[in-house]
Amino acid sequence: RMINDPKSAQFISWTELGTSFVVSSVGEFSRTILGSHFKHNNFSSFVRQLNMYGFHKINRTPRAQRTSTDAQTWEFSHHKFLRGRPDLLDEIKRKALEPDPTVRQR
């Protein structure tokens, strides 16, 4: 919902192809948008949640060439999160936790 909300458009939007989305002005996005959609306004927690559901960060600029503006713009994709395809949303599932190999099972 937040990606299609006009109130959020200056902070989160689809890329031109509609196969990924961009979060810009991360600090302002966290303060303004996250708290109204989640129980927190912590961007790191938001990214962790995305990762748990199979989203991946896309780095378009090599690390050595990134500017402070690039650091404030994050792009994410998921093969089933596509503009105009709400029918796929039910197929996005939280990843199952894998057992810790360092902990012995009884």
C-alpha cells in the first residue's frame, strides 16, 4: 500500500520498469512514513523485514563511486513484487528459519 500512496510518493516509488522500488531520503522516509505503516521507524528493521521476505537490495553504483545522495537512495526487488500485479502478493512468504548448525539437536 505504501508504494502506491500519493503521500509517500516523494520517498518510495516504483522504478520505470516496475520490477523494483526505490526508497529515497532514507532519514525522512523513516521519520515520516515507516511509523504509520509499521510499529517502528527504524530503517534497518525495515530492510531486515524485506530480507526476511526474500527482497534483495540492488546496488547500481559501485561502492567507491557512491555519493552521499546514493547512500540515501536504496533500491529493492523481489521476483513476485511487480507493479500492476497484486495477484502475486500472496505468494510472497516469509523465509523459514534454518536451524543453527552450531546448536546440537536432542
